[in-house]
Amino acid sequence: MDGIQHNETNSLLDFLASKADDPSIFSTPQAASYLSYLTSLPLPSLLAEPQALIDETNTLTSQLTTLCNQEYSTFLSLHQSCSTLSDTLDSFASSLDSLLDAIPALESETRTFSESTKVIQSSRKKATLVLEQHDKLLDILQIPQLIDTCVRNGYYSEAMDLSAQSTALLKRFPTIPVIIDVASESERAIRLMSTQLLAMLREPAKLPALFKAVNFLRKMRSLDEDELAVTFLSSRAVYLEQIFQTIETQRSDHARFMRKYVDVFRENVYDVITQYTSIFLDNIPNDSDLYMDLAHLLQKFAHLQIIQLVNVLKEIVPQIEDPISLTSLLTQLTYCSTSFARVGMDFRCLIERPFTNVVLSTTKASLMSASKNFISRLETNKGRPLTKWLITASQSTLISQPTPFLPATPIYAPPSILSSYPPMALYTNAVLSSFNSLRLLAPVSIYPIVYDILNTSLVEIGKAILSLTQSLKAKSKEDEASTLQILRKVVEVYLQCVVPFLQRGLREGVYNIKAEREEPKDLLALQEEMKAFLSAEHI
């Protein structure tokens, strides 16, 4: 229905347009709408529509007149503005034409400017990007400085994390110069950390600090496990050498220096061995090749330290004259060796020889000095009466009595008869002093040698006594019987008191050995010669 009405309206519009002077007025939407409105009106309304239009026209005319009277100034201003706007639009159109004519040249200049500023624009773009990523870039650039700060303050774990971050950045951006520089600086800071950790191994550090340093060196993977072990031992050896150097000022006091040296050796070398065991050996299977290699390195280190100790002993011990100090030092070394035996490094067999040599040389020197002094005393007093130096006056009245054999008295009590024979008493006292020193430190291994030295000393003084008897026997003319009796008494005391007492003192008093040793041939020959002298004089 609506479609039919619409078609009729269009047909009516076409008809009216064909009759009108200006057909275009019927082609507007308003005309079509008004015509549709008219066709919808009933007849009375349609008949009244012309009058309604006239009334509306009059009303609008009246209102327009009133408006013009009231707003005439506005209309004048509007007219003037329209004129001005028209002139302005004309000028704008002219300027726009000029602008359109200038645009190609401007576009060409713009292209030229763009080409000439491309580098600057690129730099500006980079600068803008850098500014946008400033915080992130600053974090990256500060990595080397942070690593250095962490290393200098002992925060090694944080330094390792930062180093790993720089390494990851280098792997991700291997061609960026800034990343390459950051990685290089970080590597330099890590090398400083490695140097600092290695220096820590040469410092007086305890096990936790050393364990921490070695673990960080392991994480750095700059050294294999065996190389790291060698580095650890060599560094601790440097530390030990520094400690030993601190006591060099006490070397003038040999005994004190040696005691201090042994204390330092026992405490610090043992610490190094236990530290090495805890750090390198405890977490490795005992049957692995690596364990064998690392254990061998420890053995070499301990061997070198012990050899160094033995060399110092060989140098210092011969200069210690006090037997008490020697005994104390040997006891200290024995305890030290016992401590090392707990870790499988008993070195008692290596420290015996220096002490044995010094004891032997000291004993030999004292025994030879005793015999030398005895012989010198005989030579000095050879021209004097025997009763003035060889035998006391009270004994000279008893020379006709037989000399008693050595009684079964304690080994530390010399025969009382020796007090009547000053030279032999002095000799016996000197030998006993040597025995007392030897008793403090008496190596069993040198007993046969010391026994032979004693017998050599006895042979020397025995020969000196025989030489004296032969010399005086040849020269004595007056009171020859008295002189021979004194000499015979001296020989008897030598054979029956001095020789057996001193031999027994060494054998039982010093070494607590009951079995007698075979007499040396020269002493037996001397004794036979003396017995022959006694037999001849007795006859």
C-alpha cells in the first residue's frame, strides 16, 4: 500500500514539474514530503490548507519584519563580515594556489633535507632508544664494577652470579661492542677474584675459609682438580715458610729456636695435612685414580716438609750442648711424630740420626778429653814425688796392703779407694759426668761404639800408667821399693777398680744391660801386660 502511494506521489511531482517554470523546486525532498502530506489530508483540511499557508506566511513576514527592526545592526555586521570573508577567501584561494605551486619545490627540498639528516636521525633514534632503555643499559654497564666491588668485599658468590650474567649476554649478543667490553671487564674482575682467592691460600686461614676459597676456584674451572691440589699445597708451603721465617731471629739460642720450630711444624704442617684431606680426599672414592693422585701429592708435600725438618735438625742439633735440652727436644719430636702417625706419617726413624750423631760426638769428645787430661796430668807431674800428686799421704802408708776387688756396691757409687788416687779419681769423675749426660739421652744403637770409645780411653790411660811405671822404674834409685809399691798399687787400682767400675757403669748404669761384652784385644793385651808387671814386681 505504501509502495503504491509512493509511486503516485512521484507521478504527481513529475506532472507538476512539467507545468512549472522552475521544475527543480519539485525535485527536493521537502517538496516530496509536503506533497505526501497533502495527499494524506482529508478534503476539508485540504481545502483549508491555502488559507493556513497564507496565515503562516503573514505570521512569518510579521516576525521577520520585527526581527529586521530589532537586529538591523547585526545584519549589517553580518553583511560586512560576509564581504570580508569573501575577500579573505579570495586571498586564501590565491595563497593556496601559490602554496600548491611551491609544494613540489618544498617536497624536493624536504627529500634533500631528509637525505642529509638521515645519519643524524639514526643517531637521534639510537639516543632515544638508549634513553628509553637507560636503566637496563646502566645495569649492564655496571656489571664489571659490581663484580669488582663484590670481590674486594668478599662476596664471591654474588660476583660469580654477575659473571655468569655477563657471559650469558655475550653468548646472546656476540657482536655488540658494548657487550664485548662488559664481558672483557667482567673477566678482568674475575681474574682479580682468582688472584685474591689464591692469595687467601697463602694466608693464616682456617679450614672453613680455605674450603670456601677452593670451592670458588673449582666453580671458576680455571684449574683441574689435581692442579688445584698442587696450587693449594704450594700456597700453604709458602705460608709455612713465612711462619718459619718469623722465628729465624731466635736462631742464636739453638735449643729455644729448635723447640719453637718443632711447635710451628707440628701445629701448622698437621693443619695443612688435615685441611687438604678434608678439602680434596674425603669426598672421593678411595679406589679412584684421582684419589691416588691427590694422596700422592699429599705424601710428597709431607715428605718435603719432614725432610726440611730433618735438615734443620742436622744443622741445629750439633750446636746444642746441653743434654737436658737435647732430651727435651727429642721428647717433643717424639710427640710430634706420634701426632703425625695418626695420619700415616710417622717420621721417628728419620730424626734418630742427628741426635745419635751429636750424642756420640759429645760422648766421644768428653771421654777423650778425660783421658787426655789424665795423660797431661801424668806428664806434668812426672818429675815430682809420687806421694805429692799420684797418691795421697795417708794411702802411702797403706801401700803394703792388698787392693780389694770391686765390691758389689750400687753402680752409681764409685769405689771409695779412688779418693786416695787423685789423678784416677779425677778421670773417673770426668767419665761419670759424661755417663750422666749420656744417660739423659742414650741411643741404644751407639752402645757398642760408646763401649769401644770407653775402652779406647781406658787403654790410653792404661798405657800412660805403664809408661809412667817404666819411666820411674828406670830412674828410681833411692827409695826404689817405695816407688815400685806405689806404682804397683796404682796399676792394681786401675785393673781392679777403674776398668770394671766404668765398664759396668756404662753397661748397667746407662743402658741397663746385664750381659758383659767381649773385651777388645788392645785392652786385653794391656791388662795382660799390667798383670805381668804386677807378677814380676810381686816376685
